[in-house]
Amino acid sequence: MACTLQSEVVSCSGGNEAFVQFPMEAVRVYRDPFAESGPPVSGRDARGFNVGPGCSDDPANRLPGCSDSPSVPAGDPSGTCANGITVDSQTTTCGLAENVYSSYTEDGPVTAVDPTSGEDYAFTCKTAGPGTTEETICLGRAGPSPLYVRWHP
């Protein structure tokens, strides 16, 4: 389905002649967090890890991860939780991360509750493929703060 903004209305059309319109105030814009998470992959290094301009998916490399295997956002320090889970220790609690981990069944949207605050948070999760760390990475937001959870399946 493709959508366009027309004055104060968002119009969407798709297959089977489907068409809907929404008033602007009812529209929530979805942005793929992985699209903004790092430079794109442009090749592989000698060890077989994906690399790009200013990024590397090799955990031994100091460069940040590429968009397919992003690093902890904004250079924040990472923390370690149960089940081998890594988090952005400045924004993501272990309780929330463990709930994301237990709610994850496949790549795509995952909702989990932070037991500290009782708030629900939406994440987008995906498992990186060959040439990466092959870890499952989930990205979300709490207002302006990035939420980050990853583990090796």
C-alpha cells in the first residue's frame, strides 16, 4: 500500500483497488529504526564480515555496526543482562530487555512492558544474516531516547 499526503488528509491505495483516507491528526508516521541505525553495507572484509563507509559488523573492529547490525546507539555504554542480552545501559533496563527477549518469536514488531515503569514499548526486531554477528537486534524509542536490545540466538 502506498500513501501520500494531500493537504490535511493522508490517502492510501493498494491492491484490489483498496483506498482509504485518514485525517492528518489520526496518522502516526512509522519510521524503520534500522534504516537510520548505521551506514549501508558495501562489501565484506577479509574475515567475511559486512563493511561499509565508516562501519563494520566485525565485533573485533572498533567501527560502529552497519545498518544491518547496528551498535549501541549514540556510543552509549552497553550493559549485560541475563540470557546473554546486551542493552544500552543508559536507556534500556534489563527487565524490559528480558521481556523483549521472551516476547520475540520472529523478525518484526515486538511489544514489551518495562517492569520498572509499567510502560509498554514497541520495538522492531531482526536477526542479522551471514557476514554479521548474526545476533537478534531490537530497536525502539522512549520519547527521544533510543532503546536497544541484542542477543545471539
